[in-house]
Amino acid sequence: MISRSGFGKNNLSGDASYRSFTPTTLLPNPTITLNNEGVALLIEANKKLALLDGLSSRMPNMNLFISIYVRKDALMSS
């Protein structure tokens, strides 16, 4: 059955069978229009992501580093 949000799909067969959900593509409504300010913000965000990616490659154990902040956030929000 296909709905607006997506559809369920049977995968494999026999004992290994399982169902998965495939969402429909999301089209922006209304359409996205970028002006000069929006483009400048996207460029700045891309620069920050590139910097973060470069710094993360220097971390010896990224999962441990991230888990510290996940725990901190969980503690602060509880």
C-alpha cells in the first residue's frame, strides 16, 4: 500500500524475510529560491563543515569524543 508518506516493502523470503519502510521523496513546497544572502550563508556553512571534517580526521577515537557530548546533552536535558 502506497501512501503519501511512503510504502512498506517485503524484503528477502523465508526465515530471513523482513519488512522495511521506504519514504516518498520530499519536494520543497513552496519551491526554494536563493538570493545573494542565502547563497552566502550556504557557502559559510559549507566552509564550517569542511573545517569540522578536517578536524575530525585528527581525532584518534571519534566515537568516544561524540559520546561525551551525547551524555552531556542527555544530562542537561533531563
